[in-house]
Amino acid sequence: MAEDQAQARARERMEATNQATIAGAKGALLSTAITAPIVLLSARKFEWVRKNIKPTGRAILVCFPAVGTFFVVADKSILKSARDTSLARIQNKT
């Protein structure tokens, strides 16, 4: 019985992790879709950007917001899942 509960909890955690990963990837994709055109077009349009920001720097300007968005969204998703699970357990006990 206790082993079944442990397996059920492990499945819940795995499902929450998978959902958080998918949500984080969606957020990162959206962030990249917003920042990439701005960075790439500004590199073509503005002389200062073309001269002072090398291609590696432009790639970093596109990637950093995506990575940050991924971690923030994934973390919030995991915390929401943990909160929902805790509330469900409290309600089941009463």
C-alpha cells in the first residue's frame, strides 16, 4: 500500500516536471520569437550595432532572454503543481 502511494507520488512528480518543461519551452520560444527579430534587424539598420556588437554578442542577446524565460516559467509551473498537490492532500485528510 505504501509502495503504491510512493509510486503514485513519483508519477505525479514526473508529470509535473514534464508539464513544467513543456511550459518553459513554450515561454522560451515566445521570448526568442520576440527578441530575435529586434536584435537582427537592429544589426542591419544601425551602424553602431553593426560595428560594436559582434555576431556572438547578438546571439547572446537572443539566447539570454530565452534561457531566463525558460527557468522562470518552469519554476513557476513546478511551484504551482506543488501547491495544488499540497492543497489536495490537505483536503483529502479532512
